[in-house]
Amino acid sequence: MIKILVIIPTFNEVENIGPLTEKLLRHPLDLEVLVVDDNSPDGTGARVQSLAGQDPRIHLIERSGKLGMGSAHREGLRFGLAHGYDRVMIMDGDFSHDPALVPEMIRASETADFVAGSRYVPGGSTPDWPWHRRFLSRGSNVLSRLVLGRQLHDWTSSYRCFRREALAALPLDRFQSDGYAFVEELAFAVVRRGFRVAEVPITFLDRSRGQSKINRHEVGKAVWNLLRLGLRRLFLKS
């Protein structure tokens, strides 16, 4: 069986992290979980530490403060490479990404180097979003396809799976973006290097517990990042 790591960046996810790790570890896969926690004041890190003491498949990186989702992903991806996992996945810690889809994404990675969970391929959906959020998300992905390329329908999804070979080829230390913009830069780097990509339809659900981390500042950074990557696509070879 291939060795799989699922990376979950967290900040104040104490209500979700226990049930989420339990669901992930029920899969009949050689799967481990890495939580990268940004010193959550609600005790998420302590909860994961307790879980890790009961199950060696759970790992924790505790950070000194809220350093951002992008840097959390970078640390997790480096951990995955350093510890020899064959597949490395990233997902949100609030159940917006269905853990039941992990086996399907792993199957898709048999013929693809990079698999994205997509809201915008047939079968994908965002059923409980208000119309304005749907409009903004679809519009941003249409713009991303125009600027970055048509290889993906959902450039901004943070539910992903990498084959080790593709992940090892990415210049993680050179990525400039942080926050939610990081996932777009990550996908762009994969596509630019000619790796095989695939999308698995997902139903994206709003969190039922805890508070959303998305704000206007993150949206602004994502727009700026898209413009920067578009210019790189036009004028640079890598």
C-alpha cells in the first residue's frame, strides 16, 4: 500500500479536529495525519497532542502564532517529503472538505501527478452558499482560467493530492504568496512544469462549527497574487 499523509492547517478547530482525524483514519489505507497548528487559543494543539499520544498515525507541528495557511502548508509539505510519503494531501480542518473522498482522490492520483477536489466540474457543488458567494467564487475561477490556463476548473480549491515526484519538483521556498493565495500558486507551479492534473468533484459545505477564517484582506491578497502569476506566465519560462 502506498504511504499517505494528510496535512490539516488549523487555527481554532478544537471542535472539529477530533472527529475529522477519526474519520480520516478509518479508511483502509496506509494513512497518517499531520496537523499544523498556529498556537490556537481554543486548545486545538493540546487536543491534537492528546490524540497523538493515543495513535501514532497522528502528528503535530505546533507553531508560535498565527503565521498563515500558506506557510502552514509549506511546513506540512516539507514534512511529507522529508518522511518519505508517496502521496501528500492537503485539506481544511472544518469539514468543508468531505474526508470520505480521500480514497477517490488517491485513486485519481494513480494516473495523475496532482489531483484537485473541484467544485466546478460535473458533480461538484456548493449547496449551502448564498448567491453572492457563489458568484464571487465562480467569477474568480473564470478569471483564473483566463489568466493562468484552462488545465483546472477550480484553481482555488485547497483540497488536493500530490504524488511525491511532483511535490519534490516544486520550489516551495521560492513561493511568494501566503494565506489562501498560496493554493493557487501551488497549482500554477504544478501546471507550469507539465505534470498530469486531474479533478475530482466535491461538494463544498460551509462549516457547522467554529468561525470562517476568510476575510477581505485574504481576498485582496488572492487578487494581487493572480495578477502576479499571470505576468509570470506571460514573460517567464518558470
